Amino acid sequence: MKPLTLLLLLAAAALSAEPVQLRKNGNIVTFEYITQDEDTITVQIPGKDSVLTYKWDDLDQEWTKKNSPKVWAERELLLKPAKEEAMEKKKREKEPEEDPFAKEATATDTKSLLRNLSVSMLDGLKGVKITSVEYILKEGEIEEATFWKTFGELKAASKPAPDAKEKTEAADKADKADKEMADKPEKPEAKKTDKSKTNAQKSKSGATNNTPKTTQRPEQFKTLEENAKKDFEADKKSFAAIGYFRLLAEGGVKAKATWAMLRRAPDDRQAMVTMLRKYEAMAGELAEKPDAKASRNENLALKKQLQNAAESIEKVNRETLVMDLRLSNDCQAILSRLPK
């Protein structure tokens, strides 16, 4: 028996009945792990005989990687080139009797709704497509150092808890590049030996001297721009709604730079609006439940806040010239609701 095959068999035996959390369409279900191949994973609902098979492409793989590391470790072994082992495996074609993901998970109360909302706000977004930083700086009326500092902080703020270290490192890089330009010593002026000659030269080449001087961009900024372009093309989803909301809620120059990026990220705006509208409807349904009279006013207030946030984001587009203060206030209102 080949070493890789033996290793996979040993791993499968060790993982038998291992709990595995899978996420699909925003819903999370805990199963008992059975087996997997390159394309699918087979699981069982605890306490039931139903054996279910899901395609990996239909699941939130990042979620599984973080929450079921043992199962993911076996998957990484399977993804290695092994054509002979793949041919030996048989695909399970049995259709599940009932798919737990087929039905939309309904929040039973405001607390569970907000918990689900906080998870959805961490879903990966693509970010801004950077074709030319100059246009973003001009439209947002911001300095390039500020833009890249905010770009790094937006990534950090898009994680479950803002990563202070990453946030500081991103800011330091942008500050360093900006400082290098500011501290660059000017060349000493040449001695004026012939005043009349100098004046004559000035009058002769006056048009040339009036030409605006071009400022050389720091190499650090160029590197950040190239990396951002590569990440976008690779569909590296490093941003999330929670990141946008956190920086927009801060106000000031960070919010302005974040807003400038949001104007050029239509896919992210659409994803956030869809998510907010979904939870707005859920809050409305909770408010109308007969057994939820005590929390009716709270759910109606939450519904209105989600509606306002969705409307504010819908107003952001390439034709928008000024950031609306209401956008910042709506972000603050939603963030204050989320579980800490």
C-alpha cells in the first residue's frame, strides 16, 4: 500500500465521528464527520441515520478551516496530486432525505438575530478595484499616505476583532514612506557668482522655470498598489462589512478614505445591502410574532436601523460627491447593536 494512501486511511480512522461545523448560505450546522474526497464531504446528522454528501465548492471552506481543523488537515492531504488514490475512491451518490441547509435559518429572538447578523458581517468582500490611485485620491480629497494607512486598517477591522498589531504595522508603513519624502534633504543652492548672468538666464528660460515640478511617489506606495491589484485579481476577499462599518462609524479622515473606496466597490455595496435587507425582513417578522410582544418595539427599532443603513449604502455611487453624515451615524447604530 502506498504511503499516502496509508496515511489517509489512518487519518480517516482517527477522525471517525469527529464533530465538524459546516457553513452554507450563512447557516451553520454541526455534523458527525464520515469521510471526504477532493470534491465532496460526507457527514451524518447526530442521532439520525441520514448520510449527507455536500460539494466543497458549495460550502464556506474558510469557516471549516477555522472551526474544524482536523477535518481540514485531511482535506489538505487529499488536495495533493494523487490521481491513483482519487480513482480508488467511490463517490457517494445517495441523495439526502432532508437537507438542513435547504431551509432558511430563522432567528427565534432578537439576540439570535443579532448573533447571526454579526457572523454575516464577517463574510469576505472583494474590496476596491484599483486602476489608478490618483483618481481615488482626487475624488476623496485625501493624501496617498492616508489612503494606504486606511486601506490596511480596513483589512484589520474586517476581522472578528480588530487586529491592533496589523493595524499599527499598516499605519507605520504608510507613515514611514510619507516621512521619507518629507525628510528628503533639498539640494543646496548654487552660489550666485554673476548676478546679471543669472537674471539673463531667468528671463531667457522663464517658460521652463514655470513648469510645475513632479513629485516622485515613494516605492512603498507603488508596492502597496501592486499588491492590492494582485489581491483583487486573485479574488482575495480580505474585506468585510464589519470593517467598512467600523471605519465609517469613526468619522473624520478614516471615514472619508473608506467612503472613497466604497464608491469604487459596487460588488461590496450590493453584498452589504442584500445582507442588511435580509435581516431587516427578519426583524420585521420577529416584531409581528404573537409571542414576542415584549420585544416588539425593540425589533421594530432594529428593523428601522437596518433599513436606514441599507438606504445610506444604496446612495453611495460614483456620482456621489460628498460623504453623507447619516452613513456614519447608521453604521454606529448597527455596531452598537452587535454582540461584543
